[in-house]
Amino acid sequence: MHEVHEALGGRFGVLADMEVVSDYGNPLAEHAALRSAVAVVDLGFRGRLCLTGADRVRLLNGQVTNEVKALATGHGCAAAFCSPKGRLVADVVIHALPDELLLDFEPGLTASLIERLEHHIVAEDVQVVDVAPYYGLLTLQGPRAADTVSRLELFDSLPETALQITTAGSETLGELYLVRRSRAGLPGYDLYVPVDSQEAVLDHLSAAARDCGGRLAGFDALDLARFEAGIPRFPVDMDETNLPPEAGLDRDAISYSKGCYTGQETIARIRTYGQVTKSLRGLQLPDEGGPLPVKGDKLMRNGREAGIITSARDSAFLKGRFALGYVRKESNAPGTELTLLSGGRESRVRVLNLPFPQHDA
């Protein structure tokens, strides 16, 4: 799709060694369209695996934090792969299709997840297939995402609940999969498209989005909106040093009642004996200009280290400069003031709950 996006004015970047469309020449307008109407973004750089075979559910259930056995066909859940010590390896979304399990996850993790899954296949009937070469992934995010999908006139009905998936067959486009998926705290849908049909579907989606006041957008606009919603992204705001509950994944990606899985002992112990020692928080930065803090910059309180920054943005939508970071539990109550050490300077920052507070336009 490089030539297609280039012809549309796409400018490119690299994420985990994968090429991404950063923007189409006007990232601010693309972000504004996502916020006010709808944006169409090519997420083909993300990882996509399918598990097939009679033992696929049992195998995956023993590897991830959420309850795969409870998934009805056509539904999905968030989950995480962990190390034996409970540290985060990858966050994924799992969809139960009639004869397979579909996994969507951040780029750069495909080879390691295939190796991990195949390592646990002994006599089980499971096949792990990288489906990225066969199916592309387009997403529509924004208040008018549903209107845009409806204008395609491909699906009899739209998925009604989060992560629900439905299919549609087309003689010209092949079999399409539509998921209700919010990626930035706004209404949204993912569309899995056969690679040979990607250009045609993108053209139809772009036209439908324009009719709804939206447009094509690059990854940068979507990622800024994701940050503004306070949603962490692996490996930026959560990585192999984190326990999933520290990043808030216990809200929808962890089952505390399922059977054994890799890393369960540590995560169960956290729930049994108390809170994690640090948690992801929002941070209000001073509006004094200058460079934004970078990942690893320290947060201090009363002369002691209280946390670290993971990422920071200047947001016109939120009307200020903000950061995400991990703050120790004794210092992470909303309103707590901390000292940020960044670039050889000190400044005062304030702890916020997530999602970030939004202001009237």
C-alpha cells in the first residue's frame, strides 16, 4: 500500500521496524477530523495472528491473562501475555471466530509470539498463522465512525458491543470482518480486509468519511488522540518492566477467576495481598514552553524518587501540556504535586486521574 498512500500525499515513518503513514501533510487537521467527525487510518503495520485447530482455545487460555474459554463466537476480549514473573510481554485483543482465534497487537511482536505459542504445542492440534500478509487492517475512529461504515452498504448490521465482530461477503472484495473497537476513547470500528481489496476499500472509506466531514489520517493523529484518552501503548507507556495491573490492564484484560496461565502467581498475589507499588497516572505539566520531558525523566517528592515519565505531549484539545507516567502509591493521589527533573531543570507537576480531564471547546 506504500504507493497508494504516497499518491494520496502520505508521509512515512517507522514504528518497530514497520513502515507507517505518519500523516497526509496536515496532522493537525487530521486530528481535528478524528475528534469532530471521523478519521480513516491504515493500521496494516500492526501484528495479526490466527490460531486454528481443535485445541486453540485451551492453548491460548494457558498463555494470556483473560478468560478465552468464555468467549462466544463473534466476541472478543483484551488480554496480556506475561513472563513467568508476571511482567508484561504484549497486550493483545482476541477475537473468537467460528473456526479460529484472531489476535491483534502492536508491531514488532509477531515473531516472538509465534515462537512462544509454538513452544507450548506438543501434541495439541493448534496451528499459528501470521495473517498480516493476507489481511490488512483499516480503522475508523471518531463520532461519525458508524455513519461512515453504514455508507459502505456492506454489512447488514453493525456490531453493538465492544469488540464484537461481524462478517460480510462480497464477490468483488472478498470476506470482510468488522469489529467495534475504540482506539482513542471515541466510537470506532476496525475493518479487516483481504490485501487484494485494500485499495478499493480504502477508496470507498475515504469517500464515505468525506461525506461525513472526515478524512484520511496518519498514525500520528490517532496516537495523539490515544494519548489524550490516557490509554497506554506498548512499549511506550508500558513495557517489560511493568506488571499489567500497574498499567490499569486489570480493568478489562485480567480474569482473577480463570485457571492457570503464565505469570498468574504474581498477578494473583498482588490482588490477594494489596495494591501494586506504582500505577499509571496523568500529569499536568507547566505551560512554560521548552522541551517536553522524555521517557525515564524522574518525578520526586520530598527529596525522594516518586516515579518516572513515560511520554509527554502538547495538546491543543486538552489545552495544555501533559504526560503519562508511573507514580508510587503513596504519591499518586489526584492533586498531589511532584517535582519533575528533566533536561537539567526542575518544575512542578500535578498528578491527575485518567482519562485526562477535558475542557469545553
